[in-house]
Amino acid sequence: MISLLQIAPTLAEYFNVRLVSHARPVEKIHKFVCSRYPVPSVVVLLVVDSLDFRLYSELADELRTVHELAEQGGLLFECKTVSSHTTPAIGSILTGLEPEAHGIFTDNDVGKSKIKSLLEILEDAGKKTAMVIETGGVKPLIGRISYVYAVDDRDDIIEYDELIKTHTIAVLKKQDLRMAFAHIRAIDRFAHRGRDLRVAAKVTDGNIREIANAVRERDGLLLICGDHETHLKEEKRTRTVPLIVSCP
Ligand SMILES: [Zn+2]
């Protein structure tokens, strides 16, 4: 089984930049991408907060688009997670390092770590990147990432995800963009509040469909993954999440 740590090394290999990690690139993804014509010029990495492998399977009807992306010409992996918390997990997804190694545990740690994320490494190599995330973690990225879109946290998480989706689609219009990272959160919020996960999954799937359409218009590559197991009360979950790789 692969791990979330392997995403950054895989993309670093694809972009031909140097990223220091003990995790190995996923050969199957590399082959998949290199066999495309034209080879995708832009990559979107979308993290779906709290989407674990079990939820991905159980809510297959609600997550139809995501399943179709995997089943119709894409790849699906079950990945080991590295943390039960969002910020360190995303730090690992973007660096290829364990949380202890990258040291990003809270929003306050973002930008203070000496370790560069894949996006910063790409920027150093002259490849433009984008981040579409919550306002809290954004400040240190301004000036280091070409396109930074911040969305304020709010009670209405559906509205929040809608804004993340809109910004992600907007940044894909920038022809010099090589990679975008975005993070949607409705499933996580619904899980924490004990609300109907099928509703959150349906909304999430609709947002992913629109993002996938925008990626298709650019002949791009779309990676979708969870960050950790779904946080549900009184239920122990297996610590694996899906990773879907597709050229929509
Ligand atoms: Zn999370």
C-alpha cells in the first residue's frame, strides 16, 4: 500500500524538481502521466478533508463523479495516512515528510518550517503555482506562491467550499499556472457536527465535477485525496484514504 507521503515525490519527479524525502515516487502514476498526449501542463491537487477510504466506498452513489474519474481511465490507490489532523497531514502531502520532520502542526507553524513545500520548490524553479485555502494559513505564503486565494472560515461550510471551488476554477484560467493546491472541507465539518454525510458528499461531488471540467479544458491532471480518517464519534476507522489520479 502506498502512503500520502509519496504524492509530493511523485509530482516532484513529474515536474523534474528536487524534493528531499525518503518516500518514493509512485511508478504507476508516473507511467500514467507520461503516457498521455499531450502530457498535462497543469496539475491540480485537491484534498477532500476527512474523506477516508471507507467513506469513499460507502458513499459511492453520492460521490459518483469521483468514482467515475477513478474508474473511467483513472487510477485509484488506498493510501496510508500520516496524521489524524488536517494541518500536519497537508504538510506531509505537500512535503513528502512525516509531521515530525516538517514540524507543521498548527496554522502558526505554516511558513516557519525550514522545509519547503512542493509548491515553493516549483516556484524556485520558475514554475507558477496556486494555493486555494483557508485564510488562517495563508499569510506566510504571500510572496512565495504566485497565486494565493484565501477563503475566510465560516459557519456555512457549503458556502466556504463553493468559494474554494470558484477560486480554483478561476486560477485554472491563468495559462502560466503549473500546479494548484486546493482544500475542501464540507465532509469534515458535517462529520464533526453529526450531520448527514450524504448531503456533504453530494455537495463535494458537485464541486469536484466542476473543478474536473475546468481541469479538462486545460488538458490537465487532477489528483484527489483525503487527508485523514473521517472523524466520527464512537467509531474507530481504518487509517487509509483514497487517492484518485485522472486526466478528466
Ligand atoms: Zn482534515
